[in-house]
Amino acid sequence: MAGVVLRTINECNHLKIIPVISSFDSKGNIVLLYIRVDGESMKIYNPFLVESTYERLTYQCDVLNWNRVKSIKLSYHIEKHVWSLVAG
């Protein structure tokens, strides 16, 4: 059985590339502030780094969406300089 080689991150159907507003603290750590999904801006709360590899940083965090708190995982793809979340 042959495998399929994906050439770009945009070919990954399980990921949704999204814009993220972030900053850095005085130690150089990423501080996540806002995301935009399907035109909707959401504030990020309680970000926590759950995985760090040479390819990707993954954060577990909460967002406020229509007065409801939702838990999400955001990933920063270091070489591609893009943020994604699992589509769904």
C-alpha cells in the first residue's frame, strides 16, 4: 500500500490555518492573545504549552465564543510560520 506525501501544510485536511495575534514576554515566550476563525475574533485565555518539537509548538487554551468557553489546541508550525487548529 503506497502512502501519499503531502507537499504543503495547506494540503492537510484535518488542519485549519488561522490568523493568531500574539506577543512575547520579557523572556521570549509566546503570549497568545486572539484568534480569528471563520471571520469571528476570539480572545485566548489560559494558554499552556503541551508539546514542543523542532517542527511545532502546541498549546492547549480556552477561547470565549458567544459567551461560551471552548477548549482548543493551537499549533505553531515553526518552519512554515503559520498557526493551525484541528478542523472540525
